[in-house]
Amino acid sequence: MLSNSLVELDRAHLIHPVASYRGHEKAGVRVLRSARGATVTDGAGQQLLDGFAGLWCVNLGYGVESVVEAAAHQMRELSYATGYFSLGSEPAIRLAAELAERTPGDLDHVYFTLGGSDAVDSTVRFVRYYQRARGKPEKDQFISLEQGYHGSSTVGAGLTALPAFHAGFGLPYDWQHKIPSHYLYRNPVGSDPQAVIAASVAQLHAKVAEIGGPERVAAFYAEPIQGSGGVLVPPDGWMKAMREACRALDILFVADEVITGFGRTGPLFACADEGIVPDLMTVAKGLTSGYVPMGAVFMTNHVYDTIADGAGAAAVGHGYTYSAHPVSAAVGLEVLRLYEAGVLENGRKSGRRLMEGLASLADHPLVGDVRGRGMLAAVELVVDKAARTPLPAASEPARRIFDRAWANGLVIRAFGNGAIGFAPPLCATLAEIDAMVERTRRTLDQTL
Ligand code: PLP
């Protein structure tokens, strides 16, 4: 039984990420005690299927012994090594090389971070450095998408377009611009894929012109599938069209694969599926499957060489104490080995089952839209299917859906816009996926 004192200690001392502080104090923490595979056990001893892989990061599943062993071995051998002063460690170098072999095109250079936010933050620094290095310091404006999420660093939160990350923080900065999302279910141009793609390309061109033309714009950021905005899947060909538009406009295309990387949508990287090579790419989450913190920025040979040549003998002044941490890198290597030894394949099979299962909910009176790819999906709830009227985020059903699912033994993500998100561990069996769908149906029935 969870001791009351833990709840009190949490209330008194622990600040939680993206929470209503007063609301959390009232509700109290729900402590997780242990986890194996796709199942977590809470403080009361209830076992739940984790339909969200923690925070869409535990792609491998929980408690894999060989990952624990890899971390323990590395801690005993060399618990820390800086990358400063041209020092390094074997696992970090090997992980960089293994990843470079697998990233799309010539994204051959990697800078390791501690997670996704500082990966995005690092790209902003690298992009600015790159544009200056090629003699174009006036290219200093950034564009990203409405409904996009690019982390919670001060700069990344400004690229993010979710209101909670701006309110009270004085964001976004005036050099951070947005264009509409492709959001197929609610796109003013309708849901015809070609029309949506054409609209996005036109909106990018229009925004660039509004800012002062290509000579003012440094980069455009997009997630291959918008995650925190409600799992918004662009039409096939959207990423390619936007990538080409960026090339034509001479602005860098930054793909934020923090969620989509490492098998979440099927392939190792979603950009590969789209047949595109971004100029820079961010990853985190699945890189170490959430066992230890790590993220990364990949850059093409051209971007790397431009920065390197621009700096000459001077230091490129960007670095963290924990960049390329050897324990995280050792975990990353083992996680990658396991992905390729069968976990990715299992995820593809279970992902097909997940999408079929969720599609079977489409005729539920509360379900307006079912969307996703692989093990990344959302069901958008509405109060009027024909009019697509969103379930108000502040309504009782929307607020309670997470708790109802929990009581039914399922962890889901409840988005503010009435959508519920799914991102199960890629190790989930077909039976576990079926149980997740069944528990979702029960939760929706109770919500009616
Ligand atoms: N970028 C995307 C697309 C994300 O989904 C996230 C986190 O969910 C981030 C960046 C930030 O990553 P982190 O929470 O590891 O800082």
C-alpha cells in the first residue's frame, strides 16, 4: 500500500512537469512502483497496460535485463567521460557510428544531448551558426507549425505552438513564426491530400514572403507526425513536398523525430519512410528507450562542413557536461541491438493490429476520427460527429477519461483537444494490443 507520507512529501516538494500546480496538490501523486514489458504496477498494486510507453519513450518495454546489464557494466568500467578537450568514450563513438550508418542519406554527424528539448535547442544554435558561417547572418527567422511541439527549453518552447508552453512565459520570440498544421480532420481546405499539401507549401511560401523573403529565413521545423498536438498524421507526400519547398527557398529543413524515431511509426526513422533527408534531425526518447536520458542532433555532411570550416581553428562554443554520456551511450547501443533483433518487427505487427483495433471504434458515438501510423495513434472525441464538434477539454468526460481508463487497467494520454493518444511499447503482444483496444472501448462506453 502506498504510504500517505509519500503523497505528502510529493505535494510539499516535487514540482511536476506541465501540471496545474494547485490542481496537482489537490489530486495528489499517483506513484508507479514497478514495470515489466508493457505492464506497469501502481502504488496500490494495480497492474495496467501502458498504452503510452511512459511518455512515448519506452519503445523496448520495461525491465529488459540486458539493458540494465549494459548500464551497470559501463558504470563499473567508466562511469563518466567528457567529450571536452577532445576526450571520448568507446560506447559514445560506437553509438555515433552505428546511428550514422542507419540515418537517412548523409546525416552522418551526431551531437548527443540529454533529451529532446536540448536537442531542439542545439539545432537552433547550429542553424544560426551555419547561416553565419556561410555569410548569411540576416537569415535568422524560424518557422514551425501550429499544433507542433518542439520541447520546453526557452527557445524550443517558442517553436512549440501549444498555448500552455507560451502563456506566462513571454513566448514566442518575435523571430519565431508559425504556419497552419496539415491537421486533416480539421483543415479548412478539406481532407483531400493534394489540396492539403498544396496549401501547406503555399502557406510556407507566403510566410517566408511576409517575413522578408528567403534571405531572412533560417529554417523550418516539422515533426513527421505531430505528436503532442494530438497525433496529427500528414498526407503521404507532405514531408517530401515541404522538404522540397525548403530547398527551393534556401532554408534548412529540420525534422523533429523525437517521438517518431526508433520504430514508433514502423521504420527506424519516419523520414526514411517519406524518402527524405532533412538538413538536421533530432531524436531522443526511443534512442535509449527511456532507461536513461539521451537525445541527439544529426546533421548532414554539408551542414557539418559549413560549421566546421566557418569556425576554422576556433571552438564551436556549444557543449554540455553530459553530452555523449558513456552510460547512456552503452544503453543506446544495447537498445539498438534489441530493436533490430526483433522488437521493431514486433512493433510493426502490433502496430497493424493497433490501427485495425482502433478503426473498429470509428462507429462509436463519441469517436470523430481515428488516425495514426504504426504504434502511434489517436482517437479524437467529438460531441457531434456530423458537425465534428470537439469534446470541450474542460468538460467532465474529457477531464475524467484518463482516470476512467486507469480504473480499467489502461494508461492512455488525454490531449487537451479531446483526443486520446496511444503509443504502446513496441514489444506489446497482439493479445496486449487487443486488451488495450477493449479497455478503450469500455472507457468510451462509460464516458457516453
Ligand atoms: N520534440 C518533440 C517532437 C517531442 O515530442 C518532445 C517531447 O515530447 C520534445 C521535442 C522534447 O523532448 P524532451 O521532453 O525529451 O525534452
